[in-house]
Amino acid sequence: MALYDLWKEKTDESRNSAQQVSDYIGAYFDKEKEAYAKILGAQEQTVEGTVKELAAKYGLEPFEVTAFIDGINTSLVTPVGNVEELEEDSTVKLEIVWENLYYNMCKAKAPWLYELPEWEGILDADCRIEIRSRYRKDMQAVSHKVGRNEPCPCGSGKKYKNCCGKNDD
């Protein structure tokens, strides 16, 4: 069985009780937090090795490394190809873009990660505040409804009510 399949099996509520999955995910998040604390503390912008080596280095099971890579993949200079095909002897190179990682941790709503004190050595407080502000702005709902007296979006130069909105009554 592929490593990533083991991860999916471990987190599958159809195979395990909701409580078992919840307990496991909680324990995994603790391991993930420690792994990120090590990476950030050492300011390791590039992490590389086999899946088995990374598991030993960061206190994870090899199948958990595939989940870790799946989570960090969008924060890398070059994403890891097919995470589902990784094996223990697969070599990976994770070149981290710090700003993307911080943003994605905000997006994942993971304060246990984006509030790690180790971030202070990598991104200054102003930068972290700016990234959180950008995240909040990106997540705001925006209405694109055109008001009756606004210019028509078709580009005619007429008011919407006298153009494309004429029959919207």
C-alpha cells in the first residue's frame, strides 16, 4: 500500500470512529507543529532527503511525511509532483517560500502554526501583519452587483438602468 493511502486510511471516518480520527488528527497536528518549529528555528528554507530520512528528522511516520508534503506543497518554489506516489526511499526537495507558507497557514486557519515564536527569526512582525491583512482582504466577500445609476459594465457609457438593466424591473 502506498504511503499516502495509509494516511487516507488513518483519517477515514468510514473505517475509524469519528473520535479515533479526531484523536489521531490532534496528535498529528502536535507532530506537525514540532516539525515546523524545527524547520523555522533552523531557518531551513530548503529541506531535502528521502521520505524516511525526513520522517526520522522531524518525528513523523513516513506516511505522515506525505501528508506534511501535501500540506506544504503550495508554499514551495517547485511543488512535489504526485505526493500519492511517494515511497520511503523517494527523494524530495522542499524549497520553501516563507511568505507563501505563512499566508497558507493563515488560510488553513492554523494559529498553532502561524503563531509559532520561531517565525520572528524569519519574517518580522510588520511583514506577518501585512500577510494576515492580505489574507483577510482576499477572503472578504465582494458583491459585483451593478447599481442602477452606475455605468453599464457593457461599456456603452450609459447608466445601467438605461442600458442592459432596462428590463430588470
